[in-house]
Amino acid sequence: MATFLKRKATVVALAALSLTLAGGGIAAAAHPAAKAEAGQPSARQPGHQPPVTAAESRAAKAALNATLAAPAPGLVAWAVVSSNGTLLQHSANVVSAAKFSPSLPGQFAGQYQVTLDYDVRLKALHATIGTNDAANVPPGGEVSVAPRYLTPNAVFVQTRNSSGGYADRPFHLLIAN
């Protein structure tokens, strides 16, 4: 009898859990804010990187040839970049930062390139919106980071406003080795 009650209690608990989850999904689908949030990704601009220019390629190759040495495993390279693309603070391996001009074809606001002096293609990349001012209260927004297309020693950073639209934002970047 005890085994039967244990099995019945388990079945009842699983049924209640599944109904709760299903009901929550139905309630979330019926909620107007959930519909707006669900539609947000389609409202975003598609993510893509600007084409690599010959000058960018030459500069990246020069930085790669003048390498100090990649940080040892377990250490990080880092940078703090302003919303206009100025490199504010950085570790020794960070060579430069640049903001792409939204007035050129294929380039949008909030697109940056950070160049290092070693290959970062297989490294862990992390970025967050942030400043280095005294108050250190950054504007709201989102940030994405990826290896730079056709440039093994650079990363591409895309910042957006809280609605998902392209926007210039300051950021902190970490490359874990």
C-alpha cells in the first residue's frame, strides 16, 4: 500500500508540475508584454560585420608580426573602450581600438574593432557595457563580441541600446587565454 501511495504521489506531483508549466506558457503567450518581448528579436537589425579593408588587414598583420607574446594560459588581455572608439585603458597585448563609421556602406553605429598582437580566434571573449569615469555608471544597452572576420588577431564588438537598435556604447572587453 505504501508503494502505491508513493507512486500516486509522484504521478500527481508530475501532473501538477506539467499543468503549471503549460498554464504558465499559455498565460505568458496571452500577456501583452510577453508578445512584445517575443517579437523583439525580429525587430533587431541582423548581426553582421563590416568588410575588412586592405588598410585594416595590413595594420592587423603588422601588429601580429610585432607580437610580445600571448598572455600565459589562465591570464587575460583586457581593454576599456569609449563610445567613440578611443582605447582608454588596456593590457600590454591590446594594440588598438577603432569605431566603424556609420556613414560608410555596410557599417552601423556601435560597431568596433579591437586589435591585439596575438591570435585570438580560439580564445574566450567577453564584453560588457561600461565606462571608466569616476561615477562608472554606463548607459543602458547590450553588447556582443565575436572574432573579427578574416582578422585572426582582432575582435568585433557590436553595442546596441536597450531596444536592440544599433547605438554607440562604451565597453569593457576581456580575452581569456
